[in-house]
Amino acid sequence: MNRDITKQDFGRFVTEHRRAAGFTQRQLAERLHVTESAVSKWERGLSYPDITLVQALATELGVSGQELISASEDHEGRADKRDARNYRGWRRAILWTTLLTWAGAILTCFIVNLSVQHTLSWFWIVLPAVGLAFSLTTLPLLPVPRPGWSALASATACLVVLLLVVWLQFAAGPWLVIAVSGVLFGLLLVFTPIWLTLLELPGGLGRHTTVLALVIDTAALVVFLLIVFVALGRLELWVWPVLPLVAIGAVPIWLVALTIRYLPLPALGVTAAVVLLFGICALVIGRLVNAVLGEREAGYVDLMTWGDATIEANIRLLIFCAACGAALVFGAAALVQSGARRRSGATVR
């Protein structure tokens, strides 16, 4: 028993809850298969019940085993159990309501489509659309393995089927390949980092999930754009200027991600490096894009003149200067913080 309570506290607790349950000492003793004298000794604070009787006694008194051992009401625990019961009831209500709603929508559309057009036409669009809504709202509530991933897979399949039905019935063309590949690319872009953390990667690859995610997402982007331009019959545009533009856009992302992941500096130092990279990119990316597109550099720097010929170059320069200033501030703060830590460590030693 808990040493924080006395036998008298325990006895009063048993007496109070026995009476609340409507039992006499004899009735409680009979239900526990002990003597009435044993129950009397518990309630008078002369002895504790055997440890093997604790759970049975708690059940008869309508309390938890922890409450009986501590001889006190666990209001918070009871509230948690009540909330859990309410949640389960709410969950069941939502589940059955949505199931009936989706079934009713499918049946209604089936009947209306047949009665009005005497054939099934737009019903085949409604069916995967309802399946998509079901996958996102109701499927996670069902007792399926890994409900989140199951919902994602089901929703993706329903979306692809929906696009296919629209393509077959209303608008044939290359857009279907582009749309499906776009959906798959989006899934890779969003979920690749999560998938990599869940996989047991061999060797030391587990420490380099950032690089792996960047490689996969960059390759997926290149393949997606290849599919788009092949579907449009303009493969030459993918070779130039699309690939160089992708490289220009991907390099800053790679630099920032690798800086955050691998630069051996404290957080403020890494922040300074990232801000400086942002300033450099703001200064040079526009020039690189213009060079790839074969366009002349628009405007020149003149902070005393803000017109069509100078505003773009002026803004780039100001962004670069602001980024350099912020990087200096963060770098100085990192040095001060590092010095303070060294002095604190020396003092402790």
C-alpha cells in the first residue's frame, strides 16, 4: 500500500464508497469471498486487504485501483476517461454520418443520372470524386493499418481515376499525363523527407537524409518537366532554357539546405550564412535568368534616381546591402554568444 496514507485513511475511503455502492459489510465480503470480519478490519483501519484483492475491491467500490491504493479520488483521471469516452462517441457519430452521407450521395447520383439520361455518364465523375472525399475524411477513422498512409494512397488513386474519367468523357489530350505526373511530383516533393526518416537506410545514409531528399526532389522536378514538354511536343524547350533555369533555381535551395544541415556553426552563425546567401542570390539570380533567356540586363544602379531604368537594379542592391548588414549583426551576435559560453565554461572549471 501507499506509505503516504494511513490505515485509517484507507478505512474511511472503503467505508464511504461501500455505502455509496449500497453494500453492507457482509454483502461486500460475500462478493470478494472474504469474511465480514476482514472487511470490518479494513474499515476500522486495523489492516489492509491482501494485494490480490485490490483490483476486485476497487471494481466493487466503483473506483480505480490507483484511487483505492491512494485512498483519494482521481478527478483528473476520471475526467480523462470521460473525455476519452466522449471522443469515441463523437468519432463513431462522425464515422457513421459521413458513411451514410457518401452512400446517399452515390445512390442519389446513380438514380438521377439513370432517370434523366437513361444511362450512366456524369455518375462516373461523381463516383471517384466521392471516393476522394471519403479517403480524406472518413477512411482515417476506420480501423485500417496506418490510416494516414492508407488515406493518402486511396486519395491519390481516386484523384487519378477522376482525372482519367474526365479525360475519357470530355477532354482528351496531353493534359492527363501532365496532371497525373504533377500529382505524383507533388507527393514526392511533400512526403520524401518523411519517407526517408521512416526508412532504415543502410550504412551512414541515415545521417544524410537532407541530401537524399534534395537529390530525389530535384530529379523528380527534372523528370516532371521532361514529361510536360514531351507531352506538349516541345522537347527542345526542356533542353534550353528550362534545364538551365531549373539549375539556377535549385542551386540557392541546395546551398541554403546544406548550410543549415552541415555548417559547423552555432544557430546564429548559420543564420548569418543563410541571410548572406539570400542577399547574394537576390543580386545575381536575375542576371543569370536574363542571360539564359538572352535578354538584356534591364536598368542600372542609381540610388538618386528611381524610375523604370533604375528601380529593379536599385532594389536588388538594397536587398543585398540589407542582407549583408543582417548577416554582420547575426555573425557578431554569434561571436558574443560563443565568447560568453567559453567564459562560462572556464568559470565552471
